[in-house]
Amino acid sequence: MNIYNDNWLGRTLNVISSNDPTLTSRHGVVIDESKNTITIEEDGKFVKLGKSSIKFTISDSSVVIDGTKVGQRPENRTHKKYRMA
């Protein structure tokens, strides 16, 4: 199973790049995920990130995930087949 299909709750998310420069370099534990957003806990605060505006990594994986490609509900994302290009 690849990182796209894994459950991300409880794992560390690191924002690699974003359209919004204030989101770049944010990192925290994934608390919740919806179709369009990921909520992380960063320094005791909850931060909601729009998936479509970020590229990120999860925990120890070196795979950079483009948020625009995972814009579906988590229960649908875990069963979807992704084409790696």
C-alpha cells in the first residue's frame, strides 16, 4: 500500500510548498481530514489547511503529495488507485 492510501490520522504532516507563503514549513499531527481540508495540531493549536493549496509529506515518507490530487473523502481516498507519474 502506498502513502496515498494510508490513513493519515495521528501521523505528522509537513507542508513543503503552498500558494500561501504563510503555510510553507508548517508541521503538526493530523487530527482530522475531510474532502477539502486537513486539520493539524501545531504547538497546541488546531490549524485547518486547504488540501488544494498545499504540497506535503506524511511522517517519514519522502513522497511529496499534491493536495489537489487527494481532494476526496478519506474513506474514498484509501480505496482509490493512484497513477504515479
